[in-house]
Amino acid sequence: CPTGYERHIRLRRLWGYYISMSQKLCLGQCVHRCWYTLSEKYGNIFTVHFGPRKAVVLAGYETIKDALLNHAEEFGERAEIPIFRKTTQGNGIVFSHGELWKTMRRFTLSTLRDFGVGKKTIEVRILEELNFLINYFESHQGKPFDTKVILNSAVSNVICSILFGERFEYEDPIFLTLLKLLNENTKLLGSPMVQLYNFYPSLGFLFGAPKTVLRNVDELNAFLEKFFKEHRQEFNENNLAGFVDAFLMKQQNSHTHFHNKNLLFSTLDLFAAGTETTSTTVRWGLLLMMKYPEIQRRIQEEMDQVIEPGQMPTLEDRKKLPYTDAVIHEIQRFSNIVPMSVSRSTSTDVNFRGYMIPKGTEVIPLLTSVLNDKSHWETPDQFNPCHFLDADGSFTRKEAFIPFSIGRRACIGEGLAKMELFLFFAGLLQKFIFQPPPGVAKADLDLTADIGFTLNPMPHLICAVPRE
């Protein structure tokens, strides 16, 4: 009978082997690509096992549409993912459940509209931020620089103006710390260590990455708590500055769901989602423009015919810029930054397409399989803006274009993200020609995604050369 020490050593060795194999699997081939391959062999509905956990994977546009739209209620819950359960305790918008989630989602959608999302007022805010971003790009005078932090900062300032009623300076040390914590967590949440924690949360003491995630969340929360305290002291119900003030106003009249934990995690959900996905998509866009300079030139030629010299692009211009609009949509399809969406859960036993899926089963809508569905895209593995153009060169919508997911749990910030993507991308391409650093050929630009909770471009430098 082995001693306690011997059992400990055996467990560590076994776990070390398991971790090593998992790292090789995850780093050798992205899980979403692996599952896409499995769907071609086993069909559009199959079960995968994560240690003691199991989940049903849905693949293909028709299957996912059927589940998330036609069976919206049955597939409308959020899965219980240990790392998110540990961090949010079921509060906020993204990982809440039942009536709490319905209340928070309704309130958030209504409040975002009240503070300008979908209206001219938020367009003005985005264009103001675009000016700050252009000035930063110009300061590099065509020399190579990394866009990750600055694009995170610019995009984050838009959601910060909605949440807090103010923006941050790009050099603000507190702002930079918040973005650093957010970026680190985005990377770690897709790591093998956190995935293994989700499989075996009772063995969390063996993992460093989940502890780092939790520590980062605590730091983010400490900043927000301090901010809320200041806002409570200055609160004026006749002058609501943003989402936080609207929530504080609601707290005065309701105590059911509008408590401090929900304020904290709803704000954090919006801050994180409103920063990461849009800025990552713009980074992919600029990288792809360096890779395909002929596409970049065609966008700029189209904009030169539509936008007056000295003017910035506006949302009204989008309908007159079909090629530019097609490229932006293709960037979203090709970059596929949230390939497995966020796991759903069945709210009841459901008989779906001949399969009985029990209540509480984790369900993964494999968005990769939709954005690369061969029955909907002519060249799914290629970056091809013609996917969104008809024979006359007019922009055409595609039903299988669902990067924000669909159904009850679709991205709450979809409207804002679409506005930002167009204005930031078009505005930057109007001002600059994007080129690889000296000595780097376009053929050498790496389009491999860096593994994380979202798929980011690998670290790279760009040169933003002002257009004459």
C-alpha cells in the first residue's frame, strides 16, 4: 500500500503526462478545427467527452439554426463552466441563468439604446475616438509598431464612454493595467491548464493558470468597486452619465436582481466583450490588408469615389461602399474569432433531430462549421470578399454569416460592434496604407491564430504609411 507521499508523486506524474498530452493536442491543432473534421465523419450532432464531463457538439448552419432559433427555449440556457462559475457566481449578463439573465439582458439592451447604441450619438463618439487613434498611428511616421494595445484602448474607450460616461487617455496607467489584465485572461481562458481545470475543478490546486485568472478578476473587480463608490457619491438621478448610473438608479427602485454583484459583473461583461472581440477583428483586418494589398487598394479607390476629401467615413456611406462592406464581413468570417461560441445548455429534455438530449447537457454550437460551411461559401478556406458580392458587385447578405451567434444568447453588443468595425476599419484605410515592416514579404505574414478564448493574430508589427 503506497504511502501518502508516494500517492502524491504518482498523481503528479500522471497529471503531468495528461497535461503534456493535452498541450500537444491543443497546440498541434485547434480544438474547433479538430471538431470540424470530426463532424465531417460523424455528422452534425455528436458527443465529446472531457474527462467526466461530456458535451454535444452541433455543426453546420442548418443544424445550429434549427437548435438556436427553432428550439430557442430548449437550447437557451448557459452551460455551467467551472472557471466562469467560480469568477461570476452566476451574476452578470453572459453567464447568468433564468429570470436573472432575462432581467439583466432586457435592462442592458434598453440602457445601451438609451445611451446611443444604434443612433447618431454613438457614431459621433466612435468618430471622435477614431481621431485619437489616427493621431497615434501618425505619430509613428510610417515606422513599424504593434497595434494590439492601442486598438484595445481605442475600442475599449467606446464602451467605457457608454458604461462610465468618460474615456481614458491612452497613456493612463490604470487603463493600461485593466487592458493588460483583460488580455491576459482572454489568453489564459483558452489555455490547456484552464480547460483541464474545467474538466476537474476539484483538482484546481494543481493548476497555476486558473489561479491567475481569478487573481486578475479580483484586480478588475477592485477597480470597478472603487469606481462605483465614487459614482455613488456623485450620483445625480437627473444627470445619468452611462450604464453604471442607470443601474444605480434602478437599485433605488428595485432590490431583486439589481444588487451590487450584478452591477459588478454586468459592467465587467460589457467592458470585456466591448473591448476584446471588436479590437481583435480590426487587428485581423489590418493584417489581411498587408497580406492582400490589391484588396486594400480597391477599398481605397472605392472610398475615394464616395467620400469627399477631408471628410471621415460615416455610417451613411456604408451602403455606397459595397466592396468595403464585403471585405469587413469577410474579415469577420475568415478570422472566426469565437469559433465555438460560448457553450449553451438544454433547459429541458429535448428530442432534437432524432436524438434525445437530456436536460442540463452542455451544447457547443460550432461556429467554425458555419463560417466554413462548404454548402454556403464557395471558397471557405480562402479570404475572398466575393463571398458577399453578387454578379453586379453589390453587397449581398448571407444567411450563414453568424459571427455573433443567433438566438436568445446572441451577442448583446452586435449592433455596436458592427458600427465600430465599419467606422474604425474604413477610417484607418482612408488615412493610411498598411504595409509589412521592411524586410518582411507579404508571403511571410502568418495568418495562424494564437490560441486563447478568442482567436487573435500572432504578434506582428505593421507600418501605417500616410496616404498622399
